[in-house]
Amino acid sequence: MLKDITIKSLASSETVYRRGVDYYNDYRVDDVEALNPAATEWAATVYGSEDYHVHVKLSQKGDNVERYECDCPAAEQYLGACKHVVAVLKAIQEEQESQADITPRFARSQSAKEILRGVMEEMGIETARSMLEKKEAWSANGKQSMAVQRMFEAFREAADEDRARRHGTQAEFGHLVPRLGFDSYYGNNRLWLEFRFGLDKLYVVKNIGNFLQAMERGDDWQLGTKNQVNLGNVRWGDEISAKIYALIQKYSRLEQGMFAAGSANRYYYMGTHSYLFDQKQFNLTDESLREFLAIMGDTSFDMRIENGDWETVTTRQGNPRLVMELRENKGHGQLRIKDGEVLCLSEDGQIVYKEGVIYQTDAKFARGFRPLKRTFDSSTAIDINTADLAAFFGQVLPQMELAAEVEIAPKFQEQYVVQPLAAELYIDYEGDGIAVRPKFAYGDASFNPLVEKEPPLRDGRKLVRDERSEEELLLRLTHYGFQKKRDQLVQKDEERSYDFLVEELPNLPDWVEVFYSDAFANRPVRPMPKVTAGVSVNDTDLLEVTFNAKDLDFNELMEILDSYRQKRKYHRLKDKTFITLGEQQMQAIADFVDNTGIGKAKADGMKVELPISQAMYLDELARADESLRLERSREFRAIVRDIRHPEDNTAEVPESLKGILRDYQVTGYSWLSSLADYHLGGILADDMGLGKTLQVITFLLAKQDYQQPPSLVVAPTSLMYNWLDEIERFAPELKACAVAGTKAEREKLLAEADASFDVLITTYNMLKRDIDMYEKRRFRYAFLDEAQHIKNPTTQNARAVKRLKTSGYFALTGTPIENTLTELWSIFDFLMPGYLLSHKKFKDRYETPIVREQDERSLKDLKRHVMPFILRRMKKDVLTELPDKVERKMVSSMTPKQEKVYQGWFLKSQKEFAQQLASGEDSRIKILAILTRLRQIACDPAMFLEGYTGGSGKLDQLEEVVGEAVEGGHRILIFSQFTTMLAHIGERLKQLGISYYYLDGSTPSLERIRLVKAFNEGMTPVFLISLKAGGTGLNLTGADMVIHFDPWWNPAVEDQATDRAYRLGQKNNVQVIRLLAKGTVEEKIYELQQKKKSLIDQMIQPGENFLSRLTDEEIRELFQK
């Protein structure tokens, strides 16, 4: 049974013990439970300012405490039991007394616990928890809540601890001075520190553990027999004292952690032996010794060896002087330490003591000193028989000399040739491999170890050989696969020969010298020579690239690149010389050659010709990698400057358009002019609404030449007449014609085109039908408007436009990439066929690495190719006067019937999707059809369910938004992918008495123009537009609100539609509202839009993620609730 004296001895202080007893008396201990039948392990909860959990382990008799733990902060900070542990121990003591005749309550027996509680209640005995609840009630009656009481308690405890920590306020400066001791018991060395502490006078710290505890708690500390100091007021008076104290604390806590044996809480073991601290001594390890020496630095301190006197020592980085003597003794040899003993203080031999100095030596000294220390640990001299002297000289002496000077008796010097080993390696070619002939030399005596055991000495002296070093050198050679062949070692493998020459030869010991045969020319391995290239423009308007690489011709350079592509570390020339292939330079050259087609070009010496379209890429590559030295001619620099800085171009704006074009539009016109001058093509990819059409019209007007054939514009059907109107508006002097009508009429227009027109306008659909007629003609320039119409290279649209013959090819599109990089390739295949390789090679080199592997290097290289030929400006960058665009989403709940229909179809869709997965078919069309049905229900089930009358939550919300907007004078564009939904919206607007215009794919071109004009003139407040038919080519700046009724997979398509209103000419702020049905696939589509940006951002705006087609995982996510 526990006694009070036992509990009191465990408490961290008298104050803590009293507080613990108060807690026990205040009924703050509850759930006291024995955790095992023997009642040696207990758990309880203590209620204070917080609730804390205590675990206690008693001895088998229950009269002593073996271990305790508490999760309160104080238990982590101080030695000894906290007040919560004291309170629990008192409660256990009570349990032991009162339950002597009752079976203890077991944590594993819930029923026993409840039975006992019931008995106690019947007897009128209250549990601690119920007593505490009563106390809370009493506090409430006294108008003091339990929360307030706990607050007072917490602050009172803090004040108590503060008073216990310090009795005064005057800070005093203390000093903690270490002394180092060394002793040895039966060959086991021990290093330890003891400490003296004081203010003006120093006193020995007799118990380090007690001192640490007193410091942490701010207790009083006795100084000698008469004085004491309150440690709560002590501040360290010097830096070394502070660091020494921190060192002791660190290892004290480390030892406590060892005792805890991995427990998250702190354990205390009664009677456990301390490994690091022994009353007044702190036992040092190699690690703590080094920390101690680092703290002391140049400061001297006291040290005692064994039972000697304390003496002052210093520390030093370096090796002590150690002199050994091998003398003659009765015809034999005797080895002894001649000049002072060196004491080893660390296991690794790198901390030693000699004559008042502690040395921190280098590793070389330690390698020689460690065996020397073991040899002389138990003796002062070693006798060496005459028969063993040769082995001593050959095996022991070389390593011993790493740490000591060895004086050898003259007699032994006369009998033995004691000279350091010097080796020579003679290297020559052996077929495709290499041969090495070794030679060992000791003074004047030399021999080939492969054919001679050792050379005879004329004077009869014995040769002392360093057999270990000889063997080590030969092993290093055999490690690289060398095999003996007569008097030399031969390696026939080319790669291992290279590894030996590069890895081993430069790292041979100093006593090995290497000689090369004349065939090696002293340069068996050379670095890759610097490769420079000059680029100029020749008379045929081609780029001429001239390479310069020392001692290499063009074919050799290409062969070296082949070796690099095979990931080889070297290339071997015809003269057997190895060329080391440096990563950075070789990668730069490989990029230069591979990505420009140089490797396939026909070389004339070191010269190759490239198309002028490669000029920008070459320049970009040279700018990005300084290891590629490209010397650029004046003509080449002019090409780069004109295309990279079109704003500096001298292209004259036609007089009739001066004052109409904005600065950025002048830049766009100049850029088109520069590309045309060099017979290059490009993509004008300005943000929607920035006037791409006007920039092209300016270019066509500036290039008007009656001696040249007409230019051709290919546009979507809906925009053909828009082009005519814009040309008539801005450049009436240009003779333009829409190639329309019957086939005979179109044929006649084309036949008369050269003499009659400057510009012909056709549509993608008509071009497909008439391509045979167009292919026979040559046009001056060709422009593709909304060029994403040829994004699929296998379509008739793409095939038709690529059969056109012109002097310059251009594309207009705000979205050159909507889903895949192939779309970009297809447009470039029209602009500059072959520039981005074949489609297969493009996918292998760029699309697959970028999309599937997120390869940054491939992405950067592709951008270097395409960026010079894409001009993209955003509204926010060039139209600073453009009003704000405010975007928001509005989520609506479905009507009860609508939700019931949706959930039924959703469950059905999940089953259909699971069946598709189980079948193993990759039927994206079927899956998207299932998703489309869910999207329709989210909009309005009446779109396909006949007789449905349950309403649409989203349609109701739209009614509210539009009604308020119209009342507020706003004018609205409403987009939907579903024309059926637009019809339903139209019916609802009629019911509200709101007039509207309607446009979808069936609306004729001229009617589109009329509707747009009427809307912009304010004839109606609402325009219903099919997303696919009206998302491009319309100027609807009369609107100031855009509503997307249903989300589309690609946010770029929605942005295009939004920019029908938010574009040049807009004077009002534009609100963009996206309507979503809550809890439907629409929300998941919106999440996909936010999660993935389109590829166009990745290609022409750095730092974004790209959007490829939906992955299997993303499709699965759509079918999850």
C-alpha cells in the first residue's frame, strides 16, 4: 500500500505536492481504475483548468511507484511528479485502503464497474464526478460559473509557480565552468565532465541532476555551507556557461527519452541507473566530446588524467608530433615511443592528448594512430625478431608513418632496402582495347611484377616491399576487367577501357606515374571540342549554317551525336581517341540538330542549308543555352528583329486607316507584313474582340497590287458576309467578292478573279466542294478565319485548305488549341508544311511527352518553335479603357419532381457506365450520350420527356434573373448548347412579355447580320443564341450581361461566347453569369473547368496547366455522387 512519504518524495516540489493533495481533496480525480487483476497499473482523469489523463504503474506489492505519466505540459518540463500525478496517487492510496476486501474494478469489465458504481450509489457514496458536478452547481448559486472558477484557478496556479520560481527580482549573473577528466579501468577509457557553479566564487556541483531540476524550477541552490542563491534570478554571465548548460540539458533530456522507451509521455523509473550522469560527473561520448570542444574553442580549461593533478589544457586543430624509434636490442629489433606519450580520447583516434594540448587530428593521422594505440596500450616497447623485420618494414611501417616519424637504427638500414614504393604504368592500344604494363620500383631496384618476383640486389641486402600497396594497385586494374597477357594486363572491352581511363587513372595514388605510347598521343581521352556555328542568309533566301569543331568534320559530328542519343558517355573516333560527351553542350547541339532538321540536310563540307522558317527557332535556342555558340550575320539578325519586334517595323499604315487603328493593331499589321516579306506564315491569336479582321484588312490594303493575283479569305459560313461588310466599311477601295451562288456562278467568279478582284471570300463548306477549282489557281495570300475549323487534320476542311497555293499562309483564331496539341500542329501544317515535322513525329516528340508525361523540356522546345509565329494579345493588356467584366456562378435547386427524375436517370446511368467498363469497350460516344441526357434533365426534363410538368429550378431562376435585369435596363445574351432549351426559354420569355431575338445554326448569314445590327441598336433586350452557332464571329457590344444557361466542357468555348459582348467597342461593365443545377453533373463539369485550363494557356501563356481530353478517371468521377 502506498504511503504519504512515498508520494511526497516523488513530487517535483513541496508546492506541487500540496497542490496535488488539494486537487484530491477537491474531488478533482475521477474514473480511477485498475487496469489489471494485480492492481499494479492504474488510470485516472484529473479535472483542473483542463482535463488531464494519468497512468501509474506500481510495484507488485503496490507499495512503490515504478513509473508514472501525465499528458499535462508541466510533466514535459520538470523532473518529478506533477500535481495531477500526486492527486491520482492519493486516490489510489484511498482505493487500496477502502477496497481491501472488494475486487478491484477492471477496465476490461464494464459490467463490474457499473455494478460497483450502483452499489456505491445505493450506499449514498458519491463519485468524484458527481461531487464535481455538485461543486459546479454551488458555484453557479454563488454567481460564479465553473468556467470563471477554472480561469481563476489557472491564473492562481501560474502565480504560485512563478513565486516558487523566484523570490526576488534582481537578476544575478552565474558562471558554469567545466573540467575534463580521463580515467581507465582495465583498458576501458572513460571521459567525463564535472562542473563548478557560482556567482563571484565557484563551487563544485555535487549532483548534476538536482542542479538541472533546481534551475528549471527556479529553486534555491546552496553555495558552500553559508550562501545560497535563488536560481530563478540567475542569468548566465558568459556565452560558454550558457552553451555548457544547454549541452547538459540536451543530454539529460536524451537520457530521459531513453528511459521513456518510446512513450509519448514522460516516464520516471525508480532506481534506474543513469548511463550519462553519475552524481557530479557527465560521461562523454565521442559526439558529446566534440560538442564540448567546439563550445570551448580557444578557451583553456582544466583537465585531470587518472588520479593526477588538475592542469590547464588548450585545444588545437592538427596532428601532434609523434616519434617512434626502431633500435637494435640484443641482435633483434625493438620498437618504442621515443618522444612523449599520446593519449587517445576518442574511439576513432581523431581526438588525442599530448603535453597539455588536445589535438583534433585529420583522418590520415588517425589511420596510422589507431593500430599504434592498440599496440602500445599495455606495453612501452615491442621486441621484433630478426625474421619479422622484413614484414615489419613492408606491412607495418608504411601505415605507421601516417602518424609518426620512425627513426631506424643504422644497422637495419644497412641490411634492408627501405624505400617508398614507386609504380609506373605504361599504356598502349591492344586492338580496340588497351594494355597496361606495370613496373614497381624501390629506389634503384625495379621490376615487372607480372614476370618477376623481385630483382636481386648486388650487395646482398634485402628488399623491403610494400606488398599491400602493390596488391592494391593490381586489384584496381583487375577490377576493370584487365587480364594478364605475358608481361602486361589487357582490357578488350571498349566501354570498360573508357571507364578505366576516365575514372581510375585520374584517381591513382601519388606514387603511381602513368606513361602513354606514341599511339595514344598523350591524349587517350579528350573533352568534346567546342562546337560553334555561324548562320547567314544566302542568295536563295535560305539559311546557311556553317559548323566549326576542332579536328572534326560534319559526318564525325553527326556520329558523335548518334552516340549521345544512345546515352553513351563517350564516342570513339577513328584514331581510337575517346571523346567525353558533356551533358549540357551535347544536349544543346542535339536540340540544335534534331529540331531543325540539320541531321537530314545535305552537307557541303561543314555547311548545311535550312528553310528561313528556322531562323526564329535557332535564335531562341541560342538565347536559351549559352553553351550553344551561334554567330549570327547581319541579315539573319534583321529577320529576327523584324519578327520579334514588329512595333519597330517601318511598314506604312494605309492613309485611309491612319487614326483608326490602335497601337496594338498597328503592331499586328506590321507583324503580318514582316512574316509576308520573308514568305513565312503565322497565327494572329488575339483575344476575341480585339479586331483581328481589321488588322488583316489593313494588311490586304497595304499589299494591294493589281499585278498580283487576289488574296483568299476562308471563313465560317456565318461570317462570310461579315467580311464583306467590314471590307466595305474600312477599305472600300479593295475590290472584294463572296464566292457564292451556283457552281457555274462560282466558277465564273474564280475565272474572272485575277482581273476583277483584290480579295475573294469563301467558306469552308464551299471550299471543300470547289477545291479542284481553287487548286488550279495561285493566290497571293490565304487567310483562314476561325482557323480552329481545321484543328482535325483528317477532316475535309483541313485537307482542302492545305491544297491551296499562295505566297503566304495566315490563320486567325483566338483559340489555336481547344483540346489537343494536334490542333496546333494541323494549323501549322497549313502555314508552313513540315515545320513541326510529320504528324506522327510531332506526337512522338512533343504531344505524348507533354500531355502524358508532363515533360517540361519538350514543352519549352515546342514553344521555341511556335511562339515567334503566334501573336496573341489579351484585352486586359491592350485595352486599358475596357470596362470591368464580373463573373459569377449561380446554383439553383431542382424542383422536387425534377430531382426525382434526375436521380432515377442517374442510377440508370451508373449501371450503363458500369456495363461499358465491364465490356472493355472504349465507347466515349455512348458515355457522352449518357452524360448529355443528365445535362438535359439538369436544364429541364421537358426537353425530352413528353408530358413532363414538374418544372425546372434553373428555368425558374433564369426567369427571376432576366426579369430583374430587364427592369434594370440591362440587355442580355443567353447561350445554351441545346436549341430545344432555347425554345423553352423563349416560351417562358413570351409568358413574361419580354421580346427576344433567336439565332442558331439554321439562321441564314444575311439574317444573322440583320439580327446583330438590330440588337445593338436596342430593338430588343434579350438575344437567345446557340453556343455552337453564335459563339464566334458576332459583335454584340449592345449587351452588358451574358448568361450561360448550361456549362460546356471546354471553358475556352464559353469565353469565346462571352466575348461577343466583352470586346472592343463595349462601353459598359459586363456581368457574366453561369447557371448550375445543384447536385448534378453540371457542378462536376464546372469543377473540371476550374481544375484544368486549356492548352492555349500552357503554350502561349506560361505557368498554367493544360486541358486534354477527359481521362478515364475524370469520366468515372462524373458518375460519382
